[in-house]
Amino acid sequence: MTTKFSFVLMLLAIIFLPANAIDYKYALFGVDTYEEFHDGLAKYRDTENKLYGYIGTNGKPAIASQFIEADNFFNGQAIVKTPTGEGIINTQGQFLLQPNYSSIKAEKDIPGLYIIERDGGKGVFYNNRIIIGPCLNSIYTGDFPFIEGTNVLDGKDYGTIYKSGSAFHTPIWNTPVYYFDQDGYPIEKPKLISDKGLEVFSADKKYGIRNASTKKVILQPIYSYCESQMWVDERVILGDGANEYLIDGSGNIILKVLGMLSFEYTPIGKFISLIKIEGRDSYTSLYSLDGKNLVPPTNEYIEPLDFGWFICHNKGITGNYMINAKTGRKYDGKYFSYSDGMISVTDNNGKGYYYVNAETGDRLPNNYEIAYDFSEGLAVVKINGKKSVINKKGDIVFTEQDNFKIEGDKFSEGVLGVRSDYNNCYVYNPYQDQNKYTYRQDGIKSKISDRYFYLGNEALKNKEYAKAKEYFYIIMMNDPQNSSAINNYGVCLNNLGYKEEALEAYQMAADIDPDNTIAKDNAKSLKEEIKVYKRENRSNTFWNALESFGNLLGQMSNALSGGNSSYTPSNYSFGGDDLSETSGNQSASYYQTQYAKWESLAERHYNSITNLGIKVRDSKGNRSGSTLQSMGGGRYVQMKQQFREAQRQMRNTRLNAKNKGFTIPQSKWETATINY
């Protein structure tokens, strides 16, 4: 005999969450990309013309696919490539810089600044205009806003530019001398006088310190060298040819070193850097303005990070480390990347990663195979071959599964790109507002059913009947009117040898959907088979099988989410009727409505089980409603599971409302019991 089963196409996968994980919501199902969103746009590649464009937050194309290559938007601009070359567009798709260049590179530390290249020459595009045409062999932006002597504010080339303290200036041996502040705006010659009225003066080619008004000498002119007469926090740097000195306003020596001292203005404070020359090599160390050695003089160069941290680079990029100038805490590593208050560290072998909280200096306990930058309080990492999302405590928020892959590197503007089977989509950041992007949680329940249909049917094709039975049972527990799932569940039971229980499933499926000819045909065929079927040791086997199956299902689901395999679930729910609701600001009426839905469901199942409100088919196939014993075993177990699930949801809804400050009266159906 050939038993028929129903087939439903797979649409979307379910994601199993670890215990206590945050339940997040989907956005933008079935889009053509999983790239990051920036300025409300994410690039996508058209599968037909193979060109790139950008979608908006509604998941639809906002800029048509027309580019050979395209970068993410940054500061309202994006680099794109056409057949004629690279250019820059705005969020409307209009060209700010025509695509006539062989290469365009964005300076991420300086928003709006690009290095452009054409015909072997390099130039600068800034603030939507060309500052330097593509004519230079190299470009150095470290002295921004001065680039190769050109002030990006006015585009004028001032030649060689020096930085003294907090000011830029042209060579002091030229006339006139131009001075600029750190933002590139012209200023008068800085007053070389400290806040307390002190100045550096010279006599007989020697330098000392005196009061600028009274000319009273504080420090006799005994030093032969002074690179800059500028004061920083009542301190100045002088030299005698052999050593350099950091000296305070009283003439006291704070620091004496062999090498070159200079004031460093960094995003994390003012410091003193020391450069020592040894043969062809130079080494840099760092001091506080009080003369405390913060970083030892063994580094090729030192790079400020954030929150008092400095990256110390050594020769050959080996043995690097980062150190906190305030606390002295130190971590070894090869590469360091700061983002969103966290520092990602690559170990010296370049094969492992870990995180350090930049503010507290504490290291997260785990090492990772991959660790991307934190963004919006979360980071994508790789553990045991699978990607996960963690929070700043190192807790796993969710983990990818076989049918769910994390494709994006980080959350951007509240969403992360993922792949669910063959569909690209996005998930919301569970800590962020979910109103910015098109909300696509509606319909997920049916999509999950479709996913389980796919898995169940694949198992049926492979004759893995026990495995297939698990998937169809989940659907039945969540969608009791799903005639196709009940029929396929019967197919599994039939092939496992539970003939009468399978017949009950076929008849249930036909009762629910009179047009289900597959279920009717299966029931008719099986009736004939049962007449000659010899049962052996069949007492209570179905009940035992059903109980062990429920345990197996819980173990399977929990194992997929990384939990304990001995765990037994209390229900098999997809998540309830409120899957289309967003989390957060629910009102009292919202909780009352949800409670009423589950109350009604509990009442219906109670009446059904006790034969107060439904007619059922007895063992002879007759429809009646007189006694419990006339109800088939499979249907009874199903209804009782659903009755308890409804009660559980009522209790959870009432407790959630209480936590939000709302009181819902407890219904008698929440505590009603069935003693058989």
C-alpha cells in the first residue's frame, strides 16, 4: 500500500534561541542583500544585470542597480564604480564627483575626505570639492586640515607647515609667517606667554624663563636650545645640546631625557612624547605632563586609541601591546581595534581574538575564532565554527544554526544582515527601537510551519519516520487546524506500525478539512489493511511512544540552541498569537486582549476534552459526544497539551502585565484542572 503525504514549500527557517536569550524580531524578509545599512541605505546586487544599487528601509530599491562596484554609504556619501571609472554619489544617487577616477579612497577618520587618483597622480576631494588635483605622488593626511601644505579650508598651498604645540605655522625664517589654529583657521602670532604671565627669553644665545611684564628672571638663560617657546599647562621644553628638559614655571626640572621631547595633543589628553635615535632606528616612549613614564621607550611608534589607551607598535609588528596611560593596565596582542567602548584584540599569533572593555579595563573571559568590532552594544563572533552575537558582558544573545546564518559583520542602524535558508533578511537589534525599518514579523508563524513541513517531508522521503513525526507534531501543537500536518503525522505513525492511531490521524485530518482527499484516501486504505492486521504487544505503546517523543523533541530543540540535552520542555509553542506585536510599550488593553485570547482557547479545549461542546468520532467511526471514552487517544492527548499551553500563556501574560504595573483578574480557566 502506498501512503500519500502532503508537501508544502519551505519559506523561512526558525531560529532556536539559547535559554534566557533575548527574543528578537525580524525585519525585511526576502530582500536582495544582507549588507550594512548606513544613512538608511544598504547596497544590493541585482541578480539579473549583475550590477549594484541600494535599497531603503522598506526593503525596496532606492537607487537603481547601475554600478559595477559600490561601497557602503558613509557621512551621506558612497564611492561607486561605473564603466568610466570611480566617483562619489549622495543618498539621492546624484554624482558629487563624476566617475572619472581610477581609484578613490575614503579617510574614515576625516569624514568627507577622499584621496582621488587618476593617471598616476593623487589628489584630495573634501567637502564636495577638489582641494588638490590629482598631481602628487603621495598624500599625507596626518596634519589635517593641512595636507601637503594645502589648507583644505581655502585650498591654498602654504608650502611647508610646522606644528608647534596647538598651532600650525609656516617656517619662522620666512616673511611673513602665517599661523593657524588646529582647525586650520588663521590666527595672530600666538602669545608665547603662559597663563601665569611667564615667557621664554634669550640672552647670549641661551634660553631662560622670566616674568613677561616685570622681566623678573625665574630661570637664568643657561639652556642652548628651545624648539618652541610655547607653554602647555605652565610647562616648556628646553635643551642643552645633550639632553632635553621638561621645565615648570618655577624653573624646576620635571623630566630630563636623552632624545627629543615634544608635546602631544591626542583625543585622550595632552602628553609628552620622547623619540630616541639609535643608529638607523628610532624608538618612542610616552610621559605624562608630570614626568611620569607611561610607556617605556621600546616602541617603533605609539598610537592613541581611546579611554587612555595607547597602542605600542614594535619592530616587525610582533610583540605589540596596548597600555592604559591612566591605570597602567596592559594587554599583549598583534592588532587592536576600538569601537563602541570595546577593544578587539588579535593575539600575537594572529589566530585568536578577545575583547577588553575600554572604560573599565576588564577583559571578557572568552577567546574567539573571529571577533568583529562592537556596534550598538553587540558584536558578531565565531565560536566552535559558528557565529554568535554577544553583548558587552560576553553573554551570547543568539547563535546561528544550520538553517540560519549570520552574514553581516555588525549591527548597523539597528539591524543585522542574516541568511535564513535561501532567503536574505535582517534581524532587529534587541536593544534598539524597531520602528525605523519595515516590520516583517507578521506571518512568521505560517513561515515556521512551512519550514517544519519541509524538514518533515524531507525526512519522509528518506524514510526517517520517527524524525519526521517530530516535525509534524510541532506543527500540530501550534496549528491544530492544519489538516496536512495531521495527515502526515498519520503517515509517520502508520510506517512505524501504529495502525489504529494513524487511522485516527487520517480521520481527524479529513474532519478538519473535508476537501483533503489525500487524508480520505489514506483512511480508506488503512481501514482495509487493519482488518487483516495482527497486532502484538500494542497496549499503551502509543502513549509511551508519545511521551518519549515529547522528551526527544525537547532534547532536540534544546541541543540545537546549545543547551543541556537532558532538558525537557514544558511546551512546543512557536511563540503564541502575539508574534506580530513589537516588544516594549504595551498598554493594559494589550495585555488584557492577549489574556482574553488564551482564556477563550483554554475554555474551548476544556469543553472539548470533557465533551461539553464538541462531537467526536468513536472507535467505530460514529460521531457522538456522550463520553470521554469515545474520543480517540491521539486527539485527547493533543487537546490536553493545547489546554495546558493556553493556561501557561494566560499565566505568563498576567505576570508580564503585573511587571509592567497592570493588574489582570485571574480567570477560572487559568486554574481549571482535568483529572483524567
